[in-house]
Amino acid sequence: MEATDYKDMLRAADPAKYGTPEAGSSLEEEAIQRFSAFFRDMTVERVRADTARVYAEGAILHDTLKTHTGLADIQAYFEKTAARAKGVQVEILKVVRESPDYYFIWSMDITWSAFSKKGQTTRSFGISHLRFDREGKVTLHHDFWDSASGFFEHLPLAGPLIRLIKSRV
């Protein structure tokens, strides 16, 4: 699924089709903990070892920049992300459940190994909308975050232009 229509993604991850953990259950808590731990300190090794434990086979991930569908595509994307950065750490600040949806409020620190801020750590904040299946695996992961500040400002050619535009707005 290349389209980023949010409503289409919600329909594709319909809990009537995949189920959802029972509120307050140990399965729900385990799903929340697995997801949180996966991003706590993202490395290529962790991605390879844990993606299939966190994401369902047909999961959809939209990270504001691109949509990824299916376990193999999601794993390849996270491997590439982890390999391009010296470090990616996500701290889950709060989890809000509104059945069947979960909202993870987070801060993300990335230490760049490329781009204009090579070796520097940047911080961004966002919210991830998740749905889990009856096994506690992610079927929908849709991120809402400021990709201009969190990513594009750090690109060698686009960064200075974006910062200039932001300073004049």
C-alpha cells in the first residue's frame, strides 16, 4: 500500500478482522512493552531479532515520510534506518488506550552518522497511533511528528533552505 490515506489504513487494520488484546490483560501489557522496548535503543541487530515479535505479517507502517506494508518491508526499512544513524532512541512518555486504538506519545533522539549534523543528536516529539491484533502484534502503526524539524532540516541541501523558510514564516 503506497497510498497514505489514513482512513484506508484504518479499514485495512480493522479490529473486527484481526481482533485486539483485552483491556487490562497481560497480553495487552506485553504488547505495549514489546513495542516500547523495540524502539528504546534501535540497532540493526534488535530490528532483525524482534521485528516479527512486534509487527504482524500484514502490518502497515506510515512514518510521515513513507508507507511500508508487510513484515519484510517494515523490517528492511527499520534496518536501513538503524544502519544510517549512530543511534536511535525513543522514549515512550505516555500510552493512551481508546479501544481499539493505542496512542504512544514519544520523544526520539537520533545521533546522525550522515547528513549535515553528522555526529550530533537531534530530538523530536511525536505520537504513534497503533492497533494490535489478538496476538498483541502491531497491525497499524501511523506516526504523527514534525518531519521538517526531525529529519529534513538535517539534510545537506534541503536543511538550510527549510531553516530559512521557517525563520521567515
